[in-house]
Amino acid sequence: MAASTNPHLQITDVTKNFGPQEVLKGVNLSVSKGGTTAIVGPSGSGKTTLLRLIAGFEHPLAGSIALNGTTVAGDGIRVPAHKRHIGYVAQDGALFPHLTVGQNIAFGLDTAKLAGGRRAVAGRVSDLLEMVSLDPAMAKRRPHQLSGGQQQRVALARALAREPELMLLDEPFSALDAGLRVATRRAVAKVLADAGVTTILVTHDQAEALSFADQVAVMRGGRLAQIGNPFVVYTRPADRATAEFLGDAV
Ligand code: ADP
């Protein structure tokens, strides 16, 4: 599954520097439509930077990124983030604390496209809350009145509001305790699979990578050290450093 004839996402020889620091040193990655890729690797290896480049929040120094065969970054092209049909959920969910849950989700809606005014917005917010297994009555609450798991689900609902074709999840469950993490992961996986959304997930959690992904990419020092199906990556690591990292990550 490392290469695909018609990938949703194709990253080719991407490099990225922050000042003198080479953070990405030539990354190649292909993700098929509707597939789920887990990116694992030590802290500081460039995982978040890679997601931010895909989302369009940062731009590569060299190389290119294509979505559905169209270049969105590189070769002098910079398609802005809001035109990439990508959802992004950061590690902390990053909800707006001064807005209600409903307003947070409505923020993600393209209200110009939604006929029917406020009632239509409220209806769509309710649908999105139900989609992530939350009570629509929660729309009136503020983020601080929700548990960590509930906040993550609201962040996901807000990202889903834009009907993304590709969802980027940056360690979305890491702040949750073990029981809640499994339940939230299952709920999220189902929502994304039902909607046919291509997903890239950064995670430290081996069980998460094994249960969530059809492809695991191991990142180390700004490069992808190994890409393959989860079983192969975990049972046959490409080299000793990968084996040690995966062993530590259990
Ligand atoms: P990971 O997600 O694997 O922990 P990151 O992509 O967050 O790795 O970071 C990779 C490296 O890039 C780190 O050394 C980090 O300090 C650096 N870095 C990330 N973002 C910036 C930035 N905006 N400015 C400068 N350095 C950054």
C-alpha cells in the first residue's frame, strides 16, 4: 500500500527548514483514497510539521504535495489551506474557549452554502454532534464544561463540518485516559470510515496504529525510515533504531 496508482495524497521529495534546522529531509509518502495512515516516530522527528505542510499552514522548501493528482504545494504553487478540503484536529483540540460548543462547530460550517439561516445552522450542528456520539443539548455548553474526550469529539465535529476529503489528526487522543481513549478512537474511526474520509493520524500509541491504520509510516530525524502495513512494520522493523523505537512505544 506504499504506492498507489491513483493516490489521494502524494508527497514527493519534500524538504522543510526552520532557520538553519532541516526538519524534513526529503519525505515521500503516498496515501490512497479512503485509506488510513498512521505516522509514528520520536518527538521532534517532524511529524507535526509534515501534517502542517499537508494542511497548507506551512510550505515546503523543495519538493511537492499533490491532492487527487493536482499539485497544491511546490513548483511555485501554493493552494491556500481553506481550498484543500482538509480537516485538521490538533493535539489539544484547540476549541475557542469563549464560544459555546455549537458556535465552535458552526465556525467550521460554510454558512454561505447553507440555505435556511440560523435554524439550518442549528440543525447541522445537532447532526454533527450526533455523528460524534454527543448529545445535541451540549451545543449550549462552553468547552470548559466538557471532559477532555468530549472536547476532542467537538474538535472533530468542527473539522467534519467542512466535509473534508482528508482528515489530519495530530495525536488527538493522547490527553485522554486509557479507557476513554479506546472508546473515543473507536467512535472517531467509525465516523471517518462511514464518511469515506482519507485519514492521517500521528500517534505514539502502537495499539492505535495497529487498529486504526492500513499503512504505518515511521518517521525519524526528518525522514520516513519505513512505510508498510502495520503488521509488517511492527513484526519486521527495517532497522535496529526503528525496532528500538517501536519497542519503546508499546
Ligand atoms: P514531532 O511532531 O515529530 O514532535 P515537529 O514537527 O513538531 O516534530 O518538530 C520537528 C522539529 O522542528 C523540532 O526540532 C521542532 O523544534 C522544530 N520546529 C517545529 N515547528 C517549528 C517552528 N515553527 N519554528 C522553528 N522550529 C520548529
